[in-house]
Amino acid sequence: MPLVAHNDLPTFLRLRERGQEVLTVEQARQQDIRELHIGLLNMMPDAALTATEQQFIGLVGSCRKTVQFYVYPFSIPELNRGVRAKEHIDRYYLEFATLAERGLDALIITGANVANPSLDQEAFWDPLIEVARWAEDNVASILCSCLATHALVKHNYGIERQPLPRKQWGVYGHTVNRPEHPLMRGISRHFDAPHSRYNAVTRSQLEQAGVTVLVESEEAGVHLAVSSDQIRTIYFQGHPEYDASSLLKEYKREVFRFLDGELKSAPPYPEHYFSDQAIEIADDFIGRSEKAISDGVGVPEFPEKDLETHVENTWGDTGKAIVGNWLGLVGQLANPDRKLQFTRGINIDDPLQLNSSGLG
């Protein structure tokens, strides 16, 4: 608390309308409160670009520390973008070179869609690794989500993710393995978290590389792990940022892939997510849609609003608490005098002094 709207990114307005405290730069300057400056490398495809942006910025803004949070989204030019997404990025996002010059306290890296058998064959690989290498020396901590976790453990440790026999998606029960870790302060020993992926890195792979697994699920595997120094890199294989309807929107996309003939059979439901009533609604829609296609008429409207009333966010508070703990650690490690040039006009020449002495 609170977020600072440093430009006219529509996400800031939407979050304010949802009740989050979002200050203008002028309002922020009237408060004598510590600042933290967070970069958000958003690599998500066009359909999820702004939703992911809002989820992560909202997650940062939900932190209860007495800090002003400046979040700066940026992306990678090599990613294939449509016209609208490119216009959004060109208008509201910053350039990585600008952020690297002016400095950040922490970095969040989202997932991305892939099209090649190996991550290092993707167009985003080289620019992503360039950002990661810069961040290793210039920010207090990096938080990775899903695909970003797979990419950075490959880069850092040579770990190759393993393809799963089927898509792992749904909401799963998890257990905290290391409750004494500062990221786990105030966290229930057992909690839910969503996953959505076709590949996995395993506990044994991570532990052989010296990575500490903090949270895992019997069904879904590792959810949260940290680098051996316990703070420099945070690896989420799940999705603490997801809204209640995120998996529903993914399911909707999969259903229309089936109806368009891309999939041979209707997609499975996200596990432990749909209620019995939601399953009835989804089954009815697919049945009516298949009949409409057979009859040569238009497919009915997807019952998204009806389904939304039958799904529940059982993981959001825990996700906020873990990210809040992470930001608290970032605040201990980051330079307390950092002011970005475009918000306060102050040049910072001293590098961050990174160590784990503030983790106690």
C-alpha cells in the first residue's frame, strides 16, 4: 500500500475502481513514505496481456507494508504481437533499457506461451536472459511465475522441464515444507493454489541444484521454491496472481478450440475448480453447441457469467500474503534511498548491497 499511478496505464484506474488505493504522483510526493520500484516483465500472449498486468500490479498493491509501490510494466519486442497489444505496450509500457539505466528494487517475470520443444529456441529466450542477467546484479530479488520459472532454472542450473502426460490445471491443495522461512510468515501450513501448465520441474531436480522447495502439492508438484541464498530468486510454478475467473477464461478458450475443430474432444474441467452446478452448465453448453454446429446454425453464447457464480477464489489471500512477505524482504535488501529519475529526478549511482542479513 499504496500503488502510485506514474502514468495513465488503464490498470491503475481499474484497480482504483475496485477499491485499491492508487495515488497520483502528485499525491505520492506529499507523503514522506519509503518507495519501492518494481519491474514487471510481461511476456503473456495478447489475450492475457492486460489481465496478467492487472493481476500482478494488484498483487503488489495489496501488500500491507507502509511503502509506496511504483510498478513498471515492460515487455520483449521479439514477442509476436497483434496491433492492439502492440499499441498498448507502445503507449503504456517502458523500455527495458530505460529501467536498467534508472534502476529497480525488484523484478517480476510472468509466464509466456511457447511454440518450440526447447525454451532456448523461443524468440524471447535471448532477451529474457539478458534481462535476467542484468537483474542478478542490480535488483534485490526476482520473482518468477510458471514459464519464467522453467526458463530461469534452465538458465541458472541447466534443469530441463519435463513434459506431463496431460495438462496440469486446476486448484490443488498444498503443504508448506519450510514454515520457518520468512516467505512463509503468517501462512497457513495447508492452502490452495492454482496451476496451469503442460510441463513441470520436479522437487528432486530443484533440490539437486541446491534450490529450496518451500511449498508443494501431492497432485501438482512444486508450487514455490527459492534459490539457495533464500531470497535472490523466487520460483513459482503455480499462479498466485490468478483471479477467481482466470481458469474459467482458460477453459473457455479450450472449449472454443474444441468447437473450432482444433481439439478432437472436449477439454477436461480444471480440477477441483468447478462446482457440480458449473459442470452441469458447461456440459449443457457443449451439448447445445455441438447440436448447433450439426444443424448449421450459430453456436450459443458461452455462459461465462453463469459459470462465474459457481467458481471461488480460495487462494487469493495466501498469494497476497506470500507476495507481501517477499516485498517486505525486498524492502530490507533494497537501497532505501532509491528514487527513480522520472519520479523524483535524483540520480542513484551506488549499486544495491545484496546480502541475506535482513532475513531473520
